[in-house]
Amino acid sequence: MACGLLRSVGRTVESGRYGQTDRDALEDSEDNAAKPEKSASKSGMKKILLIVIGTLAVIGVSVGGTLLVGNMFGKHDDAPGKVAKKKAADSDADAANADASPDAAKDEQGGDGAGADGDQAADADTNADGTPRVAAYLDFDQPFVVNFQDDEGALRYLQITVSVMATDPKAIEAVKHHMPLIRNNLIMLFSGQSRATIISRDGKEKIRTDALAEVQKILKEQTGNPGIKSLYFTSFVMQ
């Protein structure tokens, strides 16, 4: 009986030893199985990070390229618009200058005509610095002597001495240069007057006005500038 009890105890001890050995082997196998899982988990995280970084890089490059191309095309698109705006501005400026040219020409020439006292004469009354110009006079060397018939048919004669006034010395020189033509036209004017016109004050004033207009007309045709501002009779004799 004692032998049987010893054998039973021995089996129990061996069974416990072998059981402990099996448990240790099981734990070792579980640890070895957990290690690949951890490695696989770490490898998977690295792959995910690489994919995320690569995706962000691609997006950044795409956005940068889009902005660069957009700026390039935007500059090219703006260029024609700027050129068109510049051309339009130049055209408006040219049109404004063209509209102002006739008025400027009239101002330089003093208008289209003048009255007896040269209110519309070409030359200005002031210098470039704003100071008034000094009037210059020119006496015609010889008086005008013409014949005319009165209302009864009697032959009479008229003698008139003439002076002209201008504020531009060039106008005075132009009168001297064209004196033969001026004297010819004034003689025709004076000889065509009637006695009734010559003896009245209003008639004399009309003759003076017509004489000024005739001189200005000649200068305008010959020089492009009426020049003379007024014409005066310094003597007026009828017989």
C-alpha cells in the first residue's frame, strides 16, 4: 500500500511539473504571436503616414501649379485690356485737341472780322506777360483825292487823309507792304459815295467803317490776319 501511495504522489508531481512546462510553452507561443502583430501594427501606421504625406505633397504641388498658371494667363489677359484702354485714352485726347484747334486758330487770328474800332481784330490787347500792348499808328503819306457828282450833276472832289492803328507791329508792316493795293481799293470806295452821305456825320462814320473793313479784308487775304484795330480820318475836305 505504501508503494502505491508513493507512485501516486510521484505521478502528481510529474503531472504538475509537466503542466507548468506546458503553461510556460503556451505563454511563450502567445508572446511570440503578439510580437508580429505589434510589428505589423507599427508597419501599418508608417504606411498610412507615408500615404498621408504623399497625398498632401501632391495637393500642394497641384494648387501651386494652378495658381502659377492662373497668374500667367491673367497677366496675358489683362495686357490687351490695358492696351485697349490706352488707345481709347489717346483717341479721346486727340479728339479733344481737334475740337480745340479751330477755337485756338480763331483766337490767334482775332476772330472772323472786326468793327470800325477793331473790336474783333486779330491781335490781342495784351502781351504774353499780361501787360497792355502799346498802340502803334501809321499815317498814310498822301491824302486820297477823288471826284464825285452831287445830286445836281455838278463835279466835286473829296480829299481824305487816313491813319490806321494796331497793337501788333507786324500789322503795321503789313499795311506798308500792301499799301498800293490798299490805296487802290480805298479810292474806289471813296469815289462811289454820294453827296448826301458825305455831308452827314452818320455818312462819314459809315465811310470810315467801310474803309476799315476794306483794309482788314486785304490784310486777311494777303497775310491771314486782319491786323488793324481801327482806322481814322485825320482830314476830310469836300468841295
